Amino acid sequence: MTVTTNGSTPGTPDNPWGDTKTDTPSTGVNLGPTRRPRPVFPEPVPPEVHGPARVVAMVNQKGGVGKTTTTINLGAALVEYGLKVLLVDFDPQGALSVGLGINPLQLDLTVYNLLMERNVTAEDVLLETGVEGLDLLPSNIDLSAAEVQLVTEVAREQVLGRVLKPLLPHYDVCLIDCQPSLGLLTINALTCAHGVMVPLECEFFALRGVALLMDTISKVQERLNDELEIEGLLATMYDARTLHGREVLARVVEAFGDKVFHTVINRTVRFPDATVAGEPITTFDPSSLGASAYRELAREVLSRWPAPATMAR
Ligand SMILES: Nc1ncnc2c1ncn2[C@@H]1O[C@H](COP(=O)(O)OP(=O)(O)OP(=O)(O)O)[C@@H](O)[C@H]1O
Ligand SMILES: [Mg+2]
């Protein structure tokens, strides 16, 4: 059997993402930072045809946990594996747009216009980024008004899903970067998503509020979107040198088990640096550990999705 450089079975046209192997050298079990046997995720084969997209909402009502950083860098890593990716900035702060080198204040049309104005189409708002295959629906502070204005709309939780629909056949993955709140905008993202990904900063209060988030996800599953799955919880800003970091990660794994991604994102200043440069870390510093971590996350995510990922629904 052919084995790729990382020990996994390579993908084939019938099984594009290959088979995940657990990296257990004869010397013993290789435990990753999550203290579980560390699988080796296969190198994906680029899809020959694109779409329809699997939609993933990046959600945690806690601020500053790595939602936007993960949206940009997971998106860019998936593009390196040949997927076409649509990013949706669904935060009035516009940090996703800024992180991709766009000044949100200079935009005429944003996701706000797409949601609220019937004559604006997704193509009108769509921007290409500096990374080929990675496109963006940008936002700015205008979006904060939508939270209030949507309240009186018919089917107010389904507005984002309706406006995204025409774009989804053209992409393999759509990542929605949510604001740190569980308000109506985030509910819209959860209502149109196939999966929800929860970044958690490895610090003392990491799990604070996660019970409320899980409760909200359950309610959306019951009432609005019974296909919504929890993609996984992602530990971010991890520092293996501190006992504190290791303890927090152990607690997260104890609480959520296999829902926690094996891939862990370390704390490094290269992420803020890449944001200032307005590009993903995969292009800003392609050989950095941060770039490798997001490539590993991309492989892990793809290994969890039905093959091919794009035929999930
Ligand atoms: N792994 C990391 N190591 C170091 N800094 C990081 C890391 N991930 C993100 N950061 C930095 O932490 C800050 C918060 O990250 P980010 O904006 O991605 O979080 P967020 O959850 O989207 O925040 P918000 O809730 O405000 O939208 C940013 O300055 C970002 O550059
Ligand atoms: Mg953010």
C-alpha cells in the first residue's frame, strides 16, 4: 500500500481524503497535546469539480478567542489543498475583511446591503482576495444595524441562508466568521450552516459560557436546522510551556472528548503580524509552525467530513 510522507493512505478519486492513520510508532503511542493518540491526517486530493459548499459557522460568544484568525487561516489552508473557499465576514467589526487587506470603511456594498436590500445580489458584494480561490463577502459597522432591523423580517433567522444560496454551488467550503454574541446574526449563521466550529482560547475562563453556547446550538438544531452538526472545538493560543495551558486543554478534552480537534493552535506573535500585513499566515509566513497548524487543521476537518466534503448535502 502506498503511504504518504505523513504516514497516511493517500487519497484516490473514490476516496479523495484517504484514510486517517493513528501515528503509533513501535516505540509507543505518540500522544498529541490533547493527550490522545495523535492521528496522521491524509493529504487530500484536490477535487476535480467544485461545489456545493459545506457551510461552517465559526462561533463563540466570548471575544478574542481566535474565530477570525481561524476563519482566515483555515480558509487559506483549504485553498492550498485545491478547494474553493468563500469567507463571510459576519461581524460589524469587519476584522475578517481587515485581516485580508480590505478597508471596510471604503466599501460601498457589504453583507449588510445583501441582507437588507432586495436588489443587491451576492455577486455585487463578493470580493476576490489576494489568495486565489479565496473569496470574501465583506462587512463593516453597517452590519450592526441589521441585528435590529432583521427582527421585523419574515423568517428573520433564514435571511443569511437565503442570500448565500446562489453562491454556494460555486464553492467547496463557506466559512462564516461570527461576532462575539449569540444574537440574531449568529442565529442566522447557525441556521444556514451544516456545521459549527468553536474556537476556545486556552486560558482559565475558556469554558465559561460554552454551556450556554451548546444550549443555543441545541435549540437551533431543534427548531431551525436539524442538520446542524458540531464540527469540533478548537484549542487556540496554546502554550505548552505553561502548566496552566496544559491544564486548561486537559479540562476541555475531559469535558468534550472527541469533539475536541487533535490539532491545537499554539500562541505565536506571527498571527497578529499576519493580520497587520492583511494576509493569511499561510502566505505571510508559509513555513511557520502557525501555517503548518492550520494546514493540519484543514486535513483534520476534511477527514471528518463525508468524502468528498463537498457532497455533504
Ligand atoms: N494562536 C494565536 N497566537 C497569538 N495570537 C493570536 C492567535 N490567534 C489569534 N491571535 C490574536 O488574538 C487576537 C484575537 O483573535 P481573533 O480576532 O481571531 O479572535 P476573535 O474570536 O475573532 O475575536 P472577536 O470575538 O473580537 O471577533 C487577535 O489580535 C489575533 O491576532
Ligand atoms: Mg473576530
